[in-house]
Amino acid sequence: MIAVLIGLCCHEWGHAYVAYRCGDDTAKRAGRMTLNPLAHLDPVGTILMLFAGFGFAKPVPVNPYRFKGNRIRCDLFVSLAGILVNIVLFTVFTYLTLFASMYLWKPEVIQHYGIGVLVSYKWSPIWSVIDGSVIADYGSLLARPALAHLVRIAAYTALVNLNLAVFNLIPIPPLDGYHVANDILFKGKIQLDARGFRIAMLLVLALSAFGVLGRLISFVVYPAQGLLLLPFGGGL
């Protein structure tokens, strides 16, 4: 819940802030240019977070007709804002995970395996940290077991933000990737009606339910984290 709230609220704040900088104060007037979770939580999305392990926030209201300057360019910036915020958070929390893990594991363990391997999604130690079983699985190899809780929050927050960034890049409405693709490839000329959006949303839900989106996202998540860990021996 902590990781998801950080990712979703900062994502929506990013949309609202960039829209405001582009001249549209709709989100600000609606109280959405804030990091307060209560302003962004959607009732259905919150229930899904609690019981299904995934969820969503209320979309930030944006009025492109209030943009100053090039409307297509502003729409592109607003659409990319939430994704970029998630990428920044992924980077920050990945390195926080790395730093805290240097004190979680015994020095001889770090020397033998390398800190990059211990925090890489490709290997089991970080998944034991994320699911909360690291003390039971690797207790004898830990220097400071109490740090496992901090590392768990940092690692999971990094993972959630990377997943949100990749998920929102998928060019299917109502995801941000649809606006990005529409603005770059078609200059914003593709306009879907309400029925089209509903069909697209059903497609996203179906792909999620059958695990297709999860598999596609995983092809990006592992190499993305590997890029950050290259200097520390994590590898791609």
C-alpha cells in the first residue's frame, strides 16, 4: 500500500503540475495538484489495491483548450509527466535499496556475490526481501536484520514505480501512452468517443487478467533495473 500510494499519487501530481505550468489550472482548482492521497484515490481503485494487489487513482482533469502555446506539445508534456515522475522515483528508490542493502548483508556476502546481484530482480535475494521472507530465507547472511523492513519498502516502491511507468507507456487508451503516441505520430488527430474508450479499457483489463501485460512489462523491467545496476555488477 505504501509503495502503490507513493507511485500513484506522485504520478497524478506530475500530470497536474505540468498541466498547470502549461496554462491549465483545472487540476489545481480541483485540488489535485497535491501529494495528499485522499485527493487522488478512486473508490474502486482503492478496493482493488486492498484486495486484488493492483489499482488505480482518479484521472487528473485536464482541459487542453486552456493550454498556452502549442496544444499538442503541451498535451505530450502532460502525458509524459506522470511517467517521468515514476521513472525518477524508480531510480531514487533503486539506489536507496542498494545503499541500505550494503548494511543489510554481511560484508563477506557482499564481497562474494556483489551488491548488484543481491538487489537485482534476476536473483532470489531481493524477492525474498520484497515478499518479507528474507530473515527466514537468509537470516544467517544478514548483518542487520532490522534493516530488512526499510529495504523491503524501498525495493517494492522502486518496482511499483517502474511497473507504473512501463504500464502507462502502452499506447492503449486511457493510458498515457495512447496520448504520447497520438501526439507524436498523429499530431493529436485521433479522437475516440466514449464507446471507443470503454472498449479500450475492457481490452486493458482483459490483457491484465490473462497476464499478458505483466509478461510484456517484465521484458522491460529487468533490463531497466539492470542499466541502473551496471556500475555495481547487477548486469542486464
